[in-house]
Amino acid sequence: MKTTLIFSLLIAVSSFALAQEGLTKTMEKRAREMHRVIGLDSKEEWKKYILENYSQSLIDKPMRAVRDNGEGSAQNSSPEKSSDALEAKTNMFQMLHQDFGNSSLLSIKTEAEKAVMKLQNEQGMLGTFTLTFDKQAPYLIAGIGVEAGM
């Protein structure tokens, strides 16, 4: 009886460890692929990445972006209609491409369901991308935050 219980616990712990390893590898893979796709100048490739790697709820979620114009004030975009959500996210990739299309990947750190990717472009601009993932396979991106500065 004790042997069966111990064996069952070992299997449960091993399964959890394998699932966590799968999550970590998937998060790193999706983050690296995001960096690669940001470097492409292709709206179709950006859309393809979004459709293959974002959760449907993230695709459907209206975006709010605040972009500092460098003069101490910020431009705040208004949320888009649901039907325009994919196009808005594709347009966000256009901005990311402009800022980080020529960037180097400095690091990717993972913890729980988050990956933090740091990039630096040729002009020295740093970007911190915080990607939040679904807790269950296929571990799609459920949230994104981007901070950029010198």
C-alpha cells in the first residue's frame, strides 16, 4: 500500500515537472520566434505569428497602447472595435518592427507562466517584453506588455 502511494506521488511529481519543462521551453520558443518575426518586414508574417501564437481571447481583446512621444507627453490610442482587433495587433507589430526590427536578443527569463524578453536595437533602445502564457498546453500567449526606453 505504501509503495503504491509513494509510486503514485512520484508519477504525479514527474508529470508536473515534465509539464513545467514543456511550458518553459514553449515560452522560450514563442519569445524567440516573436523576436525573429519582429525583424521581418511582412504584414502577412506578423498576422501569421499572431494567429498561431496568441490565444483567441488575446486576439479579440481590444488594445490600449500608450506611446511616449519623447517630449514628456504621451499619445494614448483608443480601443478598437472587436472586428479590427487582429488588424490593430498587426499594426502594433509594425511599430515594434520600426523600433526593434534590428534588435539583438539580450535575454529571456521565465518564471511561472511569464517570460520576460529583453531586446536592444542598434541605437541603444532597450525593450522589455513581458509575455504571459496560458497555464495549459498549447501554452499560447495570453497577454503582452512592452516597455521601451534608452
